[in-house]
Amino acid sequence: MIIEPNKKRAISIITFKAIFCCVLTFINVEVIMAQSPWIALSKKPSTLGLENGFSTYNAGAFNLKLVNSSQTVAGLQPKMVKDFDFVPSDSLKVRSSDGLYHLGDINLKLRYIGEETWKSYSTAAKRSPVKNIQGKNILAAADLAATLPADIPLEVKRIWEMLNGKLVLRFELKNKTDKNVEIGALGIPMIFDNILEGRTLEQTHAKNVFYDPYIGKDAGYLQVTRLSGHAPSLLVTPLGHTPFEAYNPLNDDRTPRGIAFEGFYEWMVYSKAYAENEWKNAEQWNTPTSTFLKPGESRSYALQFILSGTAKDIESKLIENKRPVAISVPGYVLPKDVEGKLFLNYPKKIKSIQVQPQNALKIAASGSTKKGWKSYLIKGNTWGRARLSITYEDGLEQSINYKVIESESDVIANYGNFLTSRQWFNQADPVFKRTPSVITYDNEKQQQVTQDSRAWIAGLSDEGGAGSWLGAIMKQLVQPKKEEVDKLKQFVDSVMFGRIQLNSGPQKYGVKKSLFYYAPDSLPKGTYAADINFKTWAAWPKKEADNLGRSYNYPHVAAAHWVLYRLARNYSGLVEEQSWKQHLIDAAETGMAMVNIAPYYAQFGQMEGTVFYLILNDLKNEGLTEEATRLENEMKKRANHWRSLQYPFGSEMPWDSTGQEEVYVWSNYFGYQDKAKVTLDAILAYMPVVPHWAYNGNARRYWDFLYGGKLSRIERMIHHYGSALNAIPLLMDYRKNPGDFYLLRAGYGGLLGAISNITPEGFAPAAFHAYPSTLKNDGITGDYGSGFFGYAVNTSSYLLQHPEFGWLAFGGNLTKTGNIINLKLTTAAKSSVYIAPAGLWISLDAGTVDEVDYNVINGEIRLKLGKATGYLPNAMLRLSQPAKVNGVGVYSVKGKSMASRGGYGFPLAKSHNTEIILQR
């Protein structure tokens, strides 16, 4: 997305100038930097007591450094690596005034029994030196009364200690009054170094961390991973009864939030006070609770800090520490027609399992594995959020949040219908000439967005404006429908190619930033809505809207040309068959125009940049050697540039999670496996695998509600387009390494996460809001289409045999009869399937694979292709073996020679499935 100058927080002046000289040349960089909120923060009086020094402790795997006056953390350094700190020690001085949180603080909301109003207390609000207290086997302890308001009814002590070799943070609360006190909120701020301010990409990957919650009550944890994806990681888990009930953003912390800093959060043990007030309009992940302390009664709450390896090692580290672990297949987004599986690992027996809402999920025990994992069959019954609440015999409670969706076929069909009906813009538009098109939609107002202060939202370009028509076109790759294709062909012929993209002249194939613009002085009065504030940088004048220099706009139109090629080449009567070659050439020329007309940003990986790889493959398959060679040479220049960088994930942002997709694809293609691995490691650092549909496979993004959303704020986004785009390299790498189950789980989490927020009516939002005050879809479609691109080109079924869990299916339902594993595909496209034991990827350019039979003895594979239709008389099958599996030879189609396009062509039967046999 384009950077908004007054939101810019964390780019060095050099980078800042480089970006804005290309985007908005009239910005005075020095003036903006002089007004930096970081400078303002640094001028606040320091109250943390840094002048009184620090104390350092040997804390097992860590060196723990505490501020003497506050006993909050000044350093948490793992001993296994040098020059790295989990907490933001570099910014300690600038963040030492009142109201700024540090690890070791606590927040409370309390009231006496009979009162209605909650009163808030925080150790960070107004600092005063705490009173040290002594105790056995502790590192440091303090009475926190001095740094809390005098009227607090509780005595609060904090203890840093070592238990069983682990660092522990413990709070002891005691009711010091003669009245019963209700604790309605108890939050423990989780302050780790996700402040990217002023750091280069190399520095952020070496110094910074991201952290992700499993909001799973007593089984919950926080995982803290380095941006590089390298070891060590940090696990924060409960010790005793300290449930992870909610995850609250610390928006009262004055550390400047923006593109370079998402903000801090707190681990909520109790959250009833928030649920009654700030969060009263949202359904929480867990039932909000409180607790009561009688006069003189004490209660202890503790978290332990466990050093782990990479993100892949977290579950084994949890098991090692006797913490509950859950693994769900195909994940925690569960289509109704999928027979899912759930595996639980915890030493204690399960006492009960409850489902909320009742009957939203059906769950049935199915035995145990050889290593004692408890196995369950799980199926979704009711669309929407659903929660499993598991109680173990020792009283530990675990919650697992699922999202049940309609079958993938129904979800995608509804999405396509919504786009080409409710979002179909076909009214008179003489000024901006956007008709006919698929335009941004406001689902809260139930109306199309034809004007917005951000020009691109209503302007059909950039991610936030192109998202809807891009999604509509990519839908046809998955599930083509004649009526929809006809409309979209009108859009491409009259608006996209000729208006958004130039179709003639010296800059042919250049792509504009927006068709909508703000020019009140040259247009008739009343052109613009009076209730919209157009006095912002984002209300582009016509010259800025017509700018061709933003490379990120090019993949959208390239994808449209490419899909039209696919439809013309592989179907009969959807798009004029004779036009396929021109559509493919237009797609390739768009890639060439990107590097020639928009070279500055083309140095970075593009969101949806995978499309150029797909175009190149089709150019080669079609024998268009000259066009293929030109495109490949340009892509190699970009890949060579990335190869020269330590972390080649630059973009117009100081840190981003969208360039990695294309960087991996081309690094892998050109054999630059070192850079492919660096890229993959970085993705795994910000794309967690946790037992919660919202966070599982959710690639980190926290600023695009500003640019593509309706509710505009810095906030962790739930399944923004990064989820599906980053799933492309994860699943591509899994197909090379079928033994890496973690890659499949992370990638599939992102893949299904991409469609998890689509409503039953077919509305697809920019993302889902993670804030506990909201927890709902954003109001407009925004940039969702980029994510749907990732789903459309990456959707596939997977069949594998796991060493512990046996035969598993992602994107299908399986049965085993003797030596035959039968897989019935449940994806919307049914266009590809990966057979992990054979390392074989089977894909169709058109048509469906309804069923697969895999013979585990001789490796023979039988495919049942879908019946012919009026638009689909033939199928084109392709085989590839990205993984080299020992003892597995090269697969081919029995009795059939490969066609000239690099695949196998088959006429489809009209009355029954066409059966294909693959053998090695």
C-alpha cells in the first residue's frame, strides 16, 4: 500500500526520501521527521529510575537484567546467542516515562462487592521506586504499593524466581480490606522488541521479534519468534492457574504506533470488566470471567519463560514441558463437507469436551495413537465461529477456536455471485469512466463505494481498489461461470485494458494508480460527496492518479490477462478460443512493462508476483520462446538483485510481509536455494501454527486497515491477503519436502484462512478485526482480492501418511480399503492433488479430479475426472515430481503420450467419470 506521510513512523531519513521522491515529491521530509512523535516521547521526564542502576541475574537459559528502582525488565538475553535481546532494551531510555509498559508490570480492574463501577490500577501509570523484599530462592521481589494508587484494595507483590530451571514471573495478590473484592480484569503486559523504528531490514531480522498468542485459557501460550526465523524462540506459558483468557492491545502505551510498530499487548487472566464495557459489542474468544478475594485472602498468578528453537520446535518444547498440544487437520477453518481430525497431547485424561454454540461442531473419540495422542473425528455443522472447551482431570481447561464455513464450492460460488451482482457497477459515470466494473463494496451500508477520500478505493487500482475485480476474475480460474465471465470480459475490454491499463502509445501496458481522482476546480460542482473529507494526501489529483510508476499495480492486470488466456485456451465458449495467444502475450507484456515503466518498486518482490512465474511457464508450454526468454531474463535480473541482499524483502514499507512470496518463487526457480531458505525462514517467523483459526497461518499485517479497510487503525489483521500469498511458498516448499508436516499445516492454514471471512452471502472483507472490542469483519471489501489470488493459484488437495497420525487428507475426505487409499476432493476447484508418498503433484489446466485411488503397495494411482460439460469437452493433465522420494520412479499416464503443451490431453465422457491410471 502507499504510505501515508503523517502515519509514517519508522523509516530512516534516507529510506524515507527514497520512497517519497517517487511517490509524493512535494513532501518536506525534514519537517516530518522533526515532528516525529519519537522525539516528543524522548522529551518526557524519565520516571523509571534508570539513574539508580540495574541488576543482572543468572536466570537459567537467560541473562535477566532488571531496573533497580522498578524491578521491571531491562534485558532478557538468551545465553545461546550474542547481541540479541527479547525485550526492547535499545529503546529503554526513550521509553522510561510514566504510562509506558515494561515486562513485569500489571494492570487490574477492581470493585467491591455491590458496586457497579470498576476502577483501574496500573503499575505503569505513575512510577515510584518499589520496595524490595527478601525471600528464599528468588532472584528479586518487590512490594508494588509505591507505584500503585493508594486506594487500591489489594496488596500486590511481584517475584522473579527460578523454578525447575525456568524463569518465572509471579504476582501475589492479597485482599487487605475487610470487604470482598472482585477482580474483573487482570492483565500482564507482554513487552517484547517488535519496535522496528529506525532499523534497516538487516537490523530488524537480527534484533527484532514478533509474537503470537494462543488464546487457549490454561493451555494458552505466547510464542515470540525472531524476524529471521532462526533460533532461539521464546515461549511464555502459564504456571499454575493463570489462564490466557483474552489478548488486549495496550493502546494507552504512548510508544508511537504505526507502520514500524504494531503496539504491545497484555495477557488477560480475567476480562469480565472489559466485556461489560469496552468490549460489550463483541463476542469474545473465551467466556469473560472474574474472581473474588475475601478479606485477607491471597491468590498467586505466574508465567514461565521457556527458551525454544525455531517456530517448528515450539510444539515439541511444549510437550517436553508437559503443556497441552493440539493439532487439527486440515486446520481450524473447517468446511462443512470435510471430515476433520483433532489430536490432543497432554499427560492427563480428558474429563469433558463441550461445544459452543451447542451442536456447532460434532466431535467423536477415535482412539489413541502409538505415542498416546488422543484422536477425535470432528465435523462442522453450523456456519460461524465455534469453540471446543476441553477439561482435563487435573482441572486444566483448554479452548480451541474453530471457524466453520460452507463447503469450499459453495463459498466460492457465493463469492463470485456477490462480486458480479452486488458489486457490479454499471451506472452512468461520465467523469471517471469506471463502468462496467466490479467496484469496492461497503457491507455495513449495503452499497457500492463510488467515492472515498483514498482515491484508489473507488478508483479500481492499487490493491484496495483493484481487489474486487481481481477477486472476481481469479474466481473464474477456480470455478468458471459463463454469466460471470461475460460481465468480466466487458470490464476487461472497456475499462481495464484501455482505462486502467494503457492499450496503445509509447507507454502501452502501463498501469494507472487510480481512475478516481480529486479535481474540484476542473469538474462540475456536485461531483464530489459533501460528507467526505478530501483534504488529505490520499485524495490524489488527476496527475497522481494517472501515474504509471507503481509496480504493485501491474500483477493485478497481468493476472486478469492470464486468466482470460486460461479460459480461452482450455474451455469452449467461455472466451473466444482464438484469442488465447493474445491474452497470454498481453499478460507477458504487462510483466515487461512493470520493469520498464515502473522500475523503482519493481526491484522489490510484488504481492501476486507469482503470476509472472505462471505466465512464464505457460509461454514455455505454448512454445512462445521469444516472449518467454525476454520475460525470464527480466525476472532473473530481479532475482539476481535479491540474491545480493542479506534479506531481500524490501518494499515501500520499512518491513513487509508481501514481497516474500515472489522472492521465494523466483529464488527457487533460478536455483538460488540459499535465498529461498532465508525467505522461507522469515515467513515461518511471522506465520504461526497455533490452535486458533484466526491466528493459525495468519501472516502478520497490521497497517493495511489504514489503506484498504473501513475501520482505520493500526491493528493485527486476521487473514489479510498476506495469509494466502505467503501460503504459496510454504506449500510449494512442502511439495519439495513432503516430510515437513509443519510446512503443510502453516501453508494450509493460510490457504483456508483466505476464505474464512467470506460471509454466507459472499461478501469478502479486507480482513477480520483482532481487537477484542471488535472481533468482526471489516466493513469494506478493500484489498481482499490479492488474497483470493493466492487461494486461486494455490488451492490443492494433499494426501499423506504421517508417522504418528496415519493417513491424512487436506482438502478431501479419505477412506482406506485394503491397500487402496481413496481420496474424494472437497476443494472448490478440484484441480490438483499432491500425493506425498510419491512426491507427485497432479494438476489440471481445466476440469476436475473428483477422486483419487492410491495403491500403497505398487504406487499406482487412479484418477476419476469429472464429466464433460458444454464448456469443457476436454481436460489437460500435468504431472510433476518436485520431491525426490527414495524408491519412487517417474510417473506417467498409462497408455498415453505427453501432448505438445507439456501435459496430457483427454476427451471427457459426458455420462460418467473418465478414469486415468498413473504408473511409475
